[in-house]
Amino acid sequence: MIRALIFDFDGLILDTEGPIYVSWLEVYAAYGVALPFELWVKTVGSSNEAFHPQLYLEEQLGRKLPQEVIDRRVERRVELVLEQPLLPGVAGLIDSARAAGMPIGVASSSSRDWVSGHLERLGIRDCFACLCGRDDVEHVKPEPDLYLAALNCLGVPAAEVVAIEDSPNGVIAAKRAGLRCVAVPNPLTAGLDLSGADVRLRSLADVTLSELLQQLP
């Protein structure tokens, strides 16, 4: 029996991953340097520890980026993110889970302030009983720490919780924590290996909560 849901945030609730990628692509293009996608995807659903786009570009250039370039890149990221709506099906799934009395959590490799700020802006922060970000754990995804923290917060065993993810790092983290996992890729992660998930959907808008739960093993 499934008693709770845990959502990833970036790329699953809100498409922040595309804007972040585009903001760096624009910087790289301005310097005539290629940004290898195979390196970039190491950061998706995780952190910049595996690949740091600023440090990599500085290594290619042999010099530090001017602070104004770094600041403008952040501003551009914000501009692009603020244009994004909730991803399809997210609001409906949240409403259905709450109507069914199922608590909902968020487990994100991003900072708590980043996630909470956007959820507040979108008017859905109060829908989540727990919010676990990188500030709350020692290791981010693909390690299981974030999901273990969210399970502890919700007070529900892993066997009774479904994780909803968009990236390989997220799927691995959820499975390592003992959860069943639904993968819903975004345009950036659609071509990545999500075979570790129990169910893969094109969009959360394609199923009801009941239909989703019925597809789980």
C-alpha cells in the first residue's frame, strides 16, 4: 500500500534544468567554447561536484571569468526560470494525493531556499509536509541521504512511498533508499538512462494518481 509521495524538484515540478543549462550555454558560446553535454548531465539531479561549469570554462580559457559575467549568468538563469510554469500534471497529482490523505515531500539536491522560494512563488509550498534539500544532508543524489531524510520526516517506511524523479541520479538515489520510483523525464533528461525506475511516464498529465499506483510493481 502506498501512503506517501516524494517529489524531486528541479525538472520535475518546475523546469529549472533547461534554463540553467541555457544560461551556461550562452556564456560558453560568448567565449567560443563548447559545453559537452556528457559532462553537463553529471550535474543533473545532483550537484556541481562532478562537473563545475564555471571551473571547466575557466580551465579551457586559462583565466578567471569576470565577476560581471558570472553575475549576468545568474540573472539570466533567474529570468528564464521565472518564465516557467508548473510542469504538466504536477498540480493535479498533488491535489489528488492530498484528497486521498497522502502526505507529500520534496527531496532535492538544490538548496532548501531555492526550492522553498519557488514553491512559495508558485503557491504550493503548503502542500508539502516535508522539504529536504542539500543543506539537510551530507551527500546529495545519487546517494540516498535526501530520500532517507524525507522518509524520516514523513514518518512512513520506504516500502510505502513512491519517489517521482526526472534524472538518472535521482532514480538511483530513490532506489538506494528502498523506494519505488516513477521517472518522468524532461527535455534535458529524455535521452538519458532511466531504466532503473519502476515506471516511466511521458508526463504526469498522462495518468491519474490511481492509474499511476496501479502501474507500480
